[in-house]
Amino acid sequence: MDSPFDEPGKIFADKRPLDEGYTPETILCRDEEISRYSEALQDIIEGFGPNNVFIYGQTGNGKTVVTKKMTDFLREETDQHDIPLTILEVNCNKDDSIFNVLISLINQIRPPDDQVPEQGPTKGFLWSTLYDELDQLEGDAVVVLDEIDMLGADNDKLLYEFPRARKMGSLEETRVGVIGISNNHMFKDSLDPRVKSTLCEYEIFFSPYDATELTEILDHYADLVFREGTVDDGVIQLCAARAAQEQGDAREALDLLETAGNVARKQDAPKVTEEHVEEAGSRVEEQRVLTIVRDQLTSQMKLTLLATTFLNIDEESSPRAKNIYNVYENICNVCGYEPRSKRRVNDFLDSIRLYGLLERDERNLGRAGGRSYIHTLEVSPELVFEGLKYDQEGSESMLERYDLVPDPEQGAQARITSFM
């Protein structure tokens, strides 16, 4: 048998710049946002303490990568000027409750042999322990909360506590600044007014990239990733135009360009062409949905999405918020999850909608039903079920183990109806 692998090095020169965790040396098309960011953080460099900063915009608009670059610069500058500063970072998509956030913050400060366990401590104990640890730090602290909208109703408590910690007497020495990053540009409107007035000392909105900006970004990455002369004229512009028409997502544009390169390499083509981009488009969309469902949704959001998908498939049911919550509760009871409140499930639906998986319409259901929000699935149920089968690590998911994910080809309707 001949080797199934292709000869290396024909299309790609280096794929590392396409890695999710790659931090570029130069950040393009975000000069205004970086200037605003530096203004917000300048007080730290001058020893005046940290401000609170609120960053928002859609996925793929550069919020996280700019924040990573700014915190790197901040560490360098404070070291250079002998200003003690501790930067703590939490991804609230992973640590999706105030309980988990507090544990993460404490354990980032404590040494590895003195970590707080995930089971046992009360929330009150965690708050007091965190304040004790913060007050023992040398200098001030900045807490970066990425994807903070994933915390839902826990946001108000968390964002109310930190900015007022010294005023309330919880901290005596250390000044704490919060950088909150949200994919939901409407998230700020849901905050308690007292939280909003304090947290939003500095606000920075990352707008979607337009086609011209995406072209500049893709040109830069193409020079790093592809061998010279292997990208045909028009490929960059087509990838940029397609991404701009969707959500102005730079990550999506880069994924499309990389996938087009993979298609060209597999076909043993000398160059990446527009035809390869067209073929890559459907692959990228499928992979995007699978990645979101498998890797980016929390467990509770997955349960909510499954309930919504069931109601979209069942012709006898309406995917209105009330019905979604009833099915969601039934699913929770079967697999041992504790159901969240109706308000929290509505937060989950809003977050899922921001990922482009759902569309929400307000409809008049008549005298009996009144006005209600209808949540329509924007992707195929098959892709949702495929994404729900596995966890981020590739292992079988809890939903699959409890036989909650139906096979559309093997009588899915009967499984769905059992939860109605």
C-alpha cells in the first residue's frame, strides 16, 4: 500500500500563526481600540491604581487578542518601572459560575500545593479567602473576566463586589480593577445600574471588521502562512468578502482561508484558487457549528439548545420560551442536572443566539397565547446532535451517555416526544 500522505511543503510554509492561541506581533485594524485601551490602563503605569474597563463586541472582532497583547505590555511596563502588579485571568465560558470564578482566582494566587478544592467551600468562605489573598499581594491587581456574559445572573454580584471592595472594607491594601469582556453588545444593558456606573469607567466597543479590514488582515497572515506564489489572485478578497457578509469575524475569515489551502493541498493543486474557497465554505460552516456546540457552549447551554432543537423538529410543538423551559426541565431531570431558573434559561437562549445558532422572533399567538418569543433553529438539527455527542476533549458527552441525543435516521421523533 502506498502512503496516503501528500508531499509536504507545497502550499503551506508555517501554520502556527493560524493557531487559536497565537498572539500576533502586530495587531491590525484596531489602532483606535488600542489607544482607548492604553488610556484606560495608563494610571497603572503611573502608580495611580487600576481603572475598570468594559470591552464588548461580537466573536472574532479582536477583543481577546487585543486584551492579551495589552496585558503583556502592561506586565513589561510595570516590571520596567518597578510597579508591583498581579494580573488574574478567568475565562467565564469554562468557569461559568461565580463559585468557579472565585476558586480560579484564589488558586491563581496560591501556590500549587495550597489550592482550594472544587468541592466543599461555601461562597462566603471563598469571598473572604479571596480578599485575604488579594490583600497579601504586593501592589495592585487586575482581574480579566473573558466572556463574562456566560455568568448570567451571577454577573451583578461579582461586578458589584470587586469595584467597591475597598470602599466596603473588604480590602484594606490592594486596589482591584476589572476588565470585563463580553461577546454580547447588549450585555451592559442587563446590568444593575449600580454595577454599570462603576464597571463602565472605560468602555471600548469592537465593531465587526469590514471587507477592507479583513483583506488587510488576511494579506498579512497569508504572507506568514503560505509559500510564495501559492495563493491565486482574488482568493484573499473572496475570503474577506464572505466573512464580512456574515459577522465580520476575522477568525472565520482565517478558517476559510486555511480550509481553502487544505482543499488545494489535498487536490495536489499548485495554487489556492477561488474554487477552493467555494468548496471550503460549506466545510467551514459545518465545522464552525460543531466547534461552537461542542467546545464553546456550557453544559447548561447545551441542555437548552437540545430542548430548543427538539421543539423545532416536533411539528406538533412550538419553540416558544415557555415550552423550551418545560422540555429543558425534563431533560435535566433525566440526566441529573439541576434546572436553572426561567430567567437564566432565557440568558442561555440569548447567548446561543449570539453564536448564530438560533433566531428569535416575537409573534402574536392569539388570545390564548398572547405575544411570545419563538426561537427558530438556524442550523441543521443533525449538526446540533453531532456536536452534542462529544465533549471538548473528544470523549462521549453526558448527553450521549444518557441517550438524550437522538439519531435522526433511527426514529428521532419518538425520543423527542418523550420529553414533551
